Amino acid sequence: MKGHKLLVRRSAVPLPTTTGASVPVPASVRESPPVDLAEAFDFLRLLHGEHPEQRVPLRARMRQVRQSVETVGTYRHTPEELTFGARVAWRNSSRCIGRLYWNSLKVLDRRTAVTSDQIHRHLVEHLRTATNGGRVRPVISVFAPETPTTAAPRVWNSQLVRYAGYRLDDGRVLGDPANVAFTETVRRLGWRARYGRFDLLPLVVEGADGQGPALYDLDPRDVLEVPLTHPEHRFFAGLGLRWHAVPAISHMRLRIGGVDYPLAPFNGWYMGTEIGARNLTDSDRYDLLPAVAAGLGLDTSREDSLWRDRALVETNVAVLHSFRAAGVRVTDHHTESRRFLTHLAREEAAGRRVSAEWSWIVPPMSGGITPVFHRYYDEQEQRPAFYLDEEARDRAEGRAGAPAAAGGGGDSGCPAGRHAPDDGGAVPPARAVPPLGAPAARPAAAGVPLSGCPAGGVPAGSDDHG
């Protein structure tokens, strides 16, 4: 089924033009300063230090980069530099427990894509490549960077696959409460609500051609989802739960050697607790612990019955069982904790320091009985890196019309399908998208690294990977 695109009228969302630009530049795109040569040279030294077999010697490559930056304000990474930089950004992600396989990250160079249609096709291909028939593999798609003279593409979604959340008249939420504001945004752009608990949200894509945002519906064939059952309790299947296989973050900015890539969606595979101990059970998400406890016949009148704990464990058992029964790659928090210590040992043996934040590395369930709990970690900013900033969060939280933050950058979406309006009629013209309420509290300031974790690792207060 061919993907459908709904172009939003350029007047629908305020998209002021950057001074001196030849095409209208989205509000989400700030004017990029010239590349910091010191940061560029540090990156090149790192690459040549770990991979001295480069075709162009270090000093010659530094001269090329200097000349380019002095001429046009930026430089273009070679395919080898792009691959190495993306992999090291994962290696440096201090809030990610799943870094053992950083060097296996598949890097897809999509820097020539300009239009929203081209970008959309690559995003769908990313999902197909990452899904890999259920044998989920880590993948990153790197699109064109910001430069002093050209706009970079963007995806408004926080992840490539997200479920809609609908605010009902009585105040309750149907679906995922985390996505209520963004669901309202895409509805104002013309997307029609299905009013299901697990409706796939469309992608909102801004190309680098100044044509404004475009809306693409999801094709369920491009999104592998796993129905959730329990190996012992039959009632669980009756809850009608499911979750998608690929956690692809699409709203984080990749920075390599001073060059920013606002659109660089990346994924790994799920750690079971991300779904079973957060997405499905947090009180501000699907809040399923009461329903699971009822199915288990637990006493919920007293906290000391530990009904929440028992329901939480069985929910996580169901997630791991269901993914494995469906042949979809998943990991448990005990295994991933041991793998992280293996990663630490390998990096230390290579003479590299590993930055890690304890509160993000320790799993959100049974933390005290995992090996990552019982030690301290170094915390330091390392580059290349992934960043999440205010501007990207504004788009992902439904504040698309908000001014760009002073730190700039990019941040997380889904695949394409035929748009089918509820009433079978034409899609109505897009309306202006005003800011949706006051900004929510944010743990990260503009330009501060957030999760950057393609595989595993979710702290208190996090949502999936970031």
C-alpha cells in the first residue's frame, strides 16, 4: 500500500525564514555557527588513533578540514568518519546500559535525501532493516547536517514508532498518555483518530527544501508488533496488550567532530523492563498494574501485600515470554547488567574511560540484585555524542509553534501507509498548530546529552529510551 503524504500549508505552522536563506527555513532550524576546528581535529585524532589505516593521513585530512571550514564554515565527513563517529557516539552514551555492541551499529548514510518523500522512504527502510525479521539489529540513519547556509531535515516525532493517546471528555486517556499532546498536533494537521489503545501515530517530516512539514501515515506491515500473553495466566491475553519490536529514537541530535546531525534516528532492541516496568505499568502511562493484580487475584487493599511488585514481575514475565515466543529479539535486565560490566572491562582494557550515570544504568526493577547496582561510575561529557534539547522536545511534545531554543539541535517517529479517514472522505485542510499548554518540567537543558541509548537502559522518569 503506497504511503500517503499530507503537505501542511506553509501558513499552517509558523515557519519564519532565516536571514539570508534562499528558501523558507523552518522555525526548528537555527542558523548554525561555523564548525569548531578544535573539536573537529580532536575527532580526527581519535579516529586515526583507533584506526590508523585511513586513506588520507591525519595531517593531510586536518588541512582539508581547515580549508573547508575557513571557506564555507563546515566540512563533510567521509563515510568512514561518519560510521566511526556514530558508533563512538553510542559508545559514549553515559545513560545507556546496552553499549557492549557499539561497534556493530549499522550506519546508513542518508545525507543526500532532501525532500520529505525521500526522507520518509529512508525512514521506512530503516524500520525494515532494523526489524530484520524479528532479529532486531542496531541501526542508525544519518541525514543531512546543519550548516551555516542550509537547513537540516527534521522529524517531529520522538520515536519512529509511537502509540496515540486520546484525551476523552471525562478526562481519562485512551491509549498512551505520554503522546496526548503530539496526537492532538497530528490531528490538527489532518490525521484522523482511530480511538484504539495502540494506534500507530504518523510521521511528521520536514525536508531540507523549505516545503514545510508533511504527514505520513503508518503501514502496519512495516511495524512489527508483539501481542502479549503470559506463559501461565490465561487472563493476560484477554487484556489485549501489544508492543512494537523496534525502539527507534528520532529526536536526538548526533554531533560528530563539531558537525550537528539533527535527524539521525537510531535503535537497538528492547530490554524487557522498558516495556513491562515502565511503558505498560507507570501510573502516567498505561497504568496496568491494577488490572494485572485483579487478574492474579491479589489483595490490592493493602500496600504490604506487595501486590504492585507481584503484578510488576508477572507483567515482565509476559513481555519476555511473548517476544521470545514471537521470535523477536529482547533482553532481560539481569543479562544486560552483566553485559554492561563486560563492556566496562573491554573499554578499560583498551585504555578508554567509560562514562555512566548510575541512576540510568541500574534497571527500573530489581536493581539491587543486578551487578550494576553495587559500584560507582565516572561521569564526564565525551564526544561524539547524542544530544536532546528544548527545541526537539517542544516538537515531540506538541509545541511545534514554540520559538527555537538557544542551543538548537534535533530529537524522536514511524513508517508509511495509506491514510484512511474515519468517514472515508477527503482530509480537511490543515489548521494552525498553536502551542499545546505550558511546557512540562524537563530534566535536560538545551544541548545536554540525554539517553542516546539504542539498546537497553531506562532510569526512573524515562520513557523508553529517552
